[in-house]
Amino acid sequence: MRIMTSRSPHSLEVLIVLGGRVGADGYPGRPTRLRLLHALHLWWEHHPEAYFLLSGGQTRGAPVSEARAMAEWSLKWVEENWGGEARERLAALILLEEASRNTAAAAKNALALAQNLGLKRLGLVTDHLHMRRAHYLFRRQAPAHLHALHPLPFRGLLRDYWQRRRFLRLGKMLLREGGAWVKVLGKRIVGR
């Protein structure tokens, strides 16, 4: 599998945007919205023909899946900022992966969906904090001869939370990501 950055000379066929928490009101959380904004700008400026694959299942207490909440938010944002024509273009390219409840499942399900559609040049969008683990899990799932995976992290999440003095929330995110790494590496050691 080739690993490339957003400066890749080849156009991507799909941008895979990983989900995150959805509130009881069906609205994506701030980290997810920041990922989506990053992905939307990548789509608009660099990969306007790419599918927009939104990944994330429904969690306890959420009225809709992460993927559906992300799609609704993205379409609304695009219409408000780039107009109805851009909204329609994006709507035609959105794919929803609504079965996954964690990053490992998102890797498995999103890659299977991409493979079924014959898509081989993939962009992976998440925040910088989450990217190393997500990229690791996607690489483990992707057959090397089938996919070129391009990590496209949003790098401003930590700075955003720091500047907004959301230290407790930032600490929780760091602890959660550290715990998730322990789980991933533990499974690898045990051989599952």
C-alpha cells in the first residue's frame, strides 16, 4: 500500500471521513465538525469528483447514526456557504457506512465498501490526534495490492481546544486515545 499526503498528484476516488460523537439533538460534536470542515475543503479544492464516505454507526442516546448526522450537517453547511448547486453535487457523492461503532470496524466496513465500488485511491480524514491509530487500523485491513491510502489529518483540534481553554475535554480526549491504543496493541499481542 502506498502512503501519500494531500499533495498527491493523483486525484482521490473517495474521502473517508471518520465519525465521532453525536448529541441527543442529532448534531455532530465539535471534533467531528472540524473533521468535516477539513474534508469538505479537501473535496471542494482538490478532489471534487471523489465520493464522500461518512463512517459511523448509531450510538446509545443518539437519534441517528454518526454517518447520517455528518451527512446532514455537511449538506447544510455546503448549501449555506457554497450554494445549492454545490450541495446537490455533494449529495450525489455521499456514501454512508452506518454499521461501525469503533475505528477498527470503520476500517473494515469502509474498505469493504470502497472495494465493492472498485475504488482504490482513498483519502482518510480524521483529526491529527486520531490519525495514527486510524491509519494503523486501515493499513492492517487494506490488502496492499488493492488500495493506496492517503492520510489527510486535520491538525488544528488540539490547538482549538487549548485556545478555548477546554483543558478537561482535551485531557479526556488524550486519555481516550491512549486507552484505545492500549486496546489495539493488546489485541495485536494476543493475536486477535
